[in-house]
Amino acid sequence: KDKLFRNIFISVVLLAVLGGTYYAVMKMPDKTDETPSSTPSPEVSSSDITVFEADIKDIDELTIKNADGEYTIVSETVKEKNSEGKEIEKTVYKIKGSNIDYSSSMLQSQCYNFNNISASKELDSEDEEYGLATPAGTARIKLKNGSVTDIAIGNKVIGGSGYFAEIGDKVYNVSQYFGEAVLKNANSFRDKEIATFDMASLKKLNISKGGENIKLRPIKKDEEGKFSKMTSFIMTEPKYISVSADYLNKIAQKITGISADEFVSDSRADFGKYGLASPSLTLEFADDKTDITVHYGAKTDDGKVYANVDGKDTVFTQDSELFDTLSQVTAEALADKLCNLVNIDDIKSVTVEGEGKK
């Protein structure tokens, strides 16, 4: 009984102590109230001014002009079939008056840069330091209702961030990201991945260089008994022979696809300038999804190589690793060195004969 009363008494005392501690903690001053943060949250400190706002669907044309040229982005609705075979409507973006393959998604992203424009502050008046007398770039947003908004990008803000910009009849300090959007050239909206290769489903690999044509293809079923079982590819030109699996695997590590480093021309008249009038090497590749012929010309000063896809007028530069690898390929190196392969358990006898001896 005494032990029971003692335990009750201790429990009451502990509860009192805990209660007092909780009260003291709740009454402690909040240090963040005494010393407010010197960097308020963006939601509180943001003072951006909305300069222009419109639904991207309402943009009829977006015209950009800068040192690299002028282009106009437009959109149109097209009909296509989805994976289920149903016809659907899709909005695609393109550059007006051009037959060059631009990325619709990249052009759409550029339009999104202009449907909601904000500035960190409005400036009192135009000044020479703003660089707006001779702007680095201009943009014109034309909406489907006929309204037009003109934008000019001047100098970078000295000692700060962003650009000076004239939008309508007022001058603002806009973000660097927006300023650079006005300064983008048309080539920045092109997909640099020209083609990807799948060696596992290779159907054709032809290399033409220096008058030599090397043609490879998979072995057909009716040819399987004619060649080594160690390879699944044969050469049809300049020799009809099985291909070395080891050597082809080394080449396959380099043949992953075609990517453009930079687009330099869209005129066939410039082919001679880049060594493509008489290509130094031509690669023909086909797999389950891709069938492409790529011509290679001269090398650039920085070690890259000029290239062109057959049937296109576009010239682009590419890393020379694939070109250098293909340049070293020979029919002799590709030829399978294993002339015959027999299971030793199946051998009944081996006869060697020569110089009158047996």
C-alpha cells in the first residue's frame, strides 16, 4: 500500500515538472521574430511587374530579329492518327516560309517565353546606356485579335542581372533568360539528334570511301551452312565472305547514331565549300526503324567533320569519332579469320599431306 502511494506521488510530481517545462518553452521568445531573415522568401520579396500576358493559343505570329537573322513562328492545326488509329487534331509550330525541319516542341517553348512577360522594375526614361537606340534584338507579338506588341532588347544591366528592354513605349529591366530568348537564332530550334542506330536489328551497313565499297548484311537462313557459326553477318562487296564478329563489335561501339554539333548551311550550293560535292566517305545504315545515308566531307579547323544526309540540303558538323573509325575500316580487317569450325568430338581423322609426305 505504501509503495502504491509512493508511485502515485512520484507520478504527480513528474507531471507537474513536465507541465512547467512545457509552459516555459511556450513562453520563450522566438529568435526569428527578434532577428528577421535578411533574405525574405521570393513570395514576399517578389516585385516583378507583369508587362505582357496572353494565352499562347491567342498568339498568331511571333517574329524575332537579331544579328543572326529574322524568323517568324506560327502554329497550325493538323490531323493525325494516334496509336489506336483514331484521327486527332494536333497543334504544330513551324517557322513561316521555311521547309527546314525545326522542332515543333522547341518552337512552342519559345512562344511560351513570350506569352507572359515580366520585369523586375520599370525605368524612368530611355537612356543611351540602355542600348535601345540600336537594339541587339527585337520581337513582335501579333495576337489573333490583330493587336501587336513590340519588344526591343538593349544592353546587359551593368553590375546587375538581366537586360534593358523597351516593351511598348516603356523601358524595363527584364531577366537574362528573356533577353536571351529574343537573341536566339532559328537554328537553336532544330533537333540535333539526326538518327539513332540499333545494331541489334542491323539490316544494312555500307561504307564507301576512296573508290572502295564495303557492303555488309545479316546472313540469310539458306546461307548459314556456308559460313562460320561464329558470326551472323557477311560481306557481299568487295568479297563474299563472313564478317569477323570481334572486329564488327568494335566498330558497333562507335556506330550509335548521327548527331549534329552545329548547322552551318541549308543550301546545296555550299556543298563544294564543305567538301560534300565529292564526299570523302559515305555511310549507309538500316535497321528496323532507320534507313539513312550520310555523306562526309572535309574536316573543320577544330577537328570536326562536315556532313549531310542524302536528299537534304542541310550541312552540319559532327564529332569526327565515327568518321575516323569508318575511315580505317577495310575489307581485309572485316573478313572473318576463322576459315572452318568443327566439333572435335566429330573428327574421325586428320590427314596432312605435302611435299611427297603424308
